[in-house]
Amino acid sequence: MMKLLHAADLHLDTPFSDTPELKQALLSVPGQLARLCRAEGCQAVLLSGDLFDGPWSRESVQTLKDAMEDMAVPVFVSPGNHDHLGAGSPYTGTRWPGNVHIFESPTVTAVEVERLGLKVYGAGYHGIDCPPLLEGFRAEGDALYHVAVLHGDPGQVGSPYCPVTAVQVRESALDYLALGHIHKGGHFRAGQTLCAWPGCAMGRGWDETGEKGALIVTLDGPAQIRTVTLEGPRFHALRTVVEGDPVAALERVLPPVPNGDYYRIELTGETERPDLVALRQVFRGFAHLELVDRTTVPVDLWGSAGEDTLEGTYFQILRSAMEHAGTEERKTLELAARISRQILEGREVELP
Ligand SMILES: [Mn+2]
């Protein structure tokens, strides 16, 4: 059986201008991958590009090299759009450990690890975009296992980032296609081939929420993947409806035990304005808690109903109609009253 570790989109040296404390966390990712590789007994490692975010530091390059050496198995890298092989690339300008193979050709080439019966195909970006490299590609030869490592976009046909289609995947005759580029993990099967992308290795902001990590791939018959979450901060963008007690509303979405994750919580609903300062105090155990107040002040719908004014008569008519209406019609009448009230009070009209 063949066991592989697949990771991508580390984006080392991400600037983190708002959250500088995350620099060190991100720098721990290569070491975590090395420990995972050893603990799982992986026989090779596939790194599908964007290992660096852009301008790279010596410290990050050295950290990655040390981790790769520590993996002590063949490591294959396919540079992506963020870490392409153009001028100043860390891949061509510096020496890498002997077990590392960087796919430097802009077209697909292959390397065979004969003692493993493994043939690995790959290519590297030479600029910020890349043509569809798998168009017309087909794995060939008598190796036991055929895998490819690429930075490619499985989502859009016209993508400038090596678009990958289900037809290409089916025709590839690969056992496994290790992609990078899309930061939220995913996979699909086409023909005998499993195409998967792990997503980014660590969440770096509000657009990279939830658990992040790497994939353990087993090739023994049809390829199988298992996601392993890495240590590091997680971003959670959540929303809660306040009905009365805002503390209860937050307790519904926050875990019972505070942690160091990043939470951005939108408070919604029709309620008295929540006191954000007091709420932050209640939940001070959460190191990174951002509260966004999107609640609206309650509307006194029927306040003037029955008064001897045009407004009072109007609301009285709506209220009387509601008494004889069915459930759906009641909802419509209440909505009419609500919109009318919002207009009368000069508020923004909120449609459901
Ligand atoms: Mn990326």
C-alpha cells in the first residue's frame, strides 16, 4: 500500500498586517507537516504550490527546508501563482535538500521513484498564470502508482490558473491528482482518478474559516483521502439572533470553554441595542472576539392604531384584517404594517 502526505497553500510570509501574532503560528506549519509525515509513515509528500505568499524571508525558506529534510522521504513541489519560478524564486536561487524535487518545467514532466513503484507528474508556474496543463494528458508506463501534483483550478473552465476539468481528470488515468490553489478543501472522482485539494494549511483571515490541514492519501485500489487538522488558529465568522438576553445569544454560538480562535459574531434581530462593552467583558476569556452589532430597534407596530388620525385608521384597518386572516395572510399583513411603520419613522426598510 502507498501512503502519501498532500498539502498546499501554506502561504508562508503572509504579511498579517492586522494579526502579526499569526506569523509564528504559520511558521510552525512546515514542522507540523514533517511530524505528521513521520507519524503516519508516509512514503512521499506532495506539495501543490503557493508554499510562499510572495516575497519570502530566509527564515521561512530555511524552516521549510529543515522540515522537508526531516520528512526523510521524497518530497515533490509544484510551484503555483504565488510562488512561481520567475525572477527571485526561492526554488531556483537556493539549494534544497536532496530528497526534494521541484517541478521546474512549465509543462508536465515525470519522476519515477522505482523502489516505491511510484511515478509523479508535475509542472511549475513561471508567472502568475498557467494554461490548462492536463489538456490531452495521459499517465503512461508500468509504475504501480501514478500521481500528479499541480497548482490548478478545478472550479472554472476559463480560469487563468491551470483550469482542471472532470473530463481531463477522467482521461488522465492517474490514481491521484494532488491539486492546490483553492483554499477550501474539496475533491471529486472522475473515472479511476481521485482529484483532491487540501485547502490552505492554516486559516489566515475571515475568508479562510474553519478547520484547516492536510490530506493523508492511501493508494490501494481506488485512492482514499483523510483530512488531518493542523494546530493553529481558526477563524469563525458566525451570526446569532438576539431575542432578549444577548449573553444567551452569544452562548448559543460560542463554545462553552474559551479558546484562542478568532471569532467574528454578527448580532442580529429586533431588540434593544446590546451593550458591546459589557458583552466583551462577559466573554473576556476569548482572546479574539469581534462583535458586530446588526440588531435593529424594535418597532412599536400598533402604537397609533385606533387613534383618530389617518395613520391611526390605517393601522386599525390592518389590525382588524389580521383578526380574520389565515396564518400566511397574517404574515403578509404584519409585514405591510412593519414596512409602513419603517417608512413613517424614516427608517431603512428591511425586506425579509
Ligand atoms: Mn493559494
